[in-house]
Amino acid sequence: NLLFEQWKTAGLSTEGILKNKDIETPVVCNIFDVNGEVAAGVASVEALEKYLTPDWILRYKGTLLSAPVLMVDANLSGPSLETSCKSNCI
């Protein structure tokens, strides 16, 4: 909630942010080596897998097309990752 409120306060669009009491925020834990590089990591990204579906991505295709850069989380399901990439190229 804190991040969501700060996002809104900054005047950023909340379009496409799905907020629901049943959705748990993904969590990532990284272990860094002595050089500051990631040596190991564990992620719980069930919300990405469950809710960031190809249909949800296509719902915001116009926004994706207008973005100068598209960054995609590689933890998406195969179909969602493919839809994200294709949506920005069409």
C-alpha cells in the first residue's frame, strides 16, 4: 500500500496495476558475493504467474505500443512473456 500511494502521489498512472487483498506481493531474496554480484537467489512470484496473463497484457497493448522501452520480467509464464514481446512489436 505504501508503494502504491507513493506511486499515485508522484502523479504516475496506476492503470494496469491490479490490487486485490488476495494477491500476495512477489518476494525476491538475493545473496551477493564479495564483489557485489548476485551469487544466488530465490523468488516467490506466484502473483506474476497467476495474474499477469496474456489477456491482461493485451488489455494494455496500446500503452505497451507507446512505450519507448519495454522491460519484461523473465519470471512471466512462457505465454505471457511471448505476448509481452509480440505486443510491443505489432
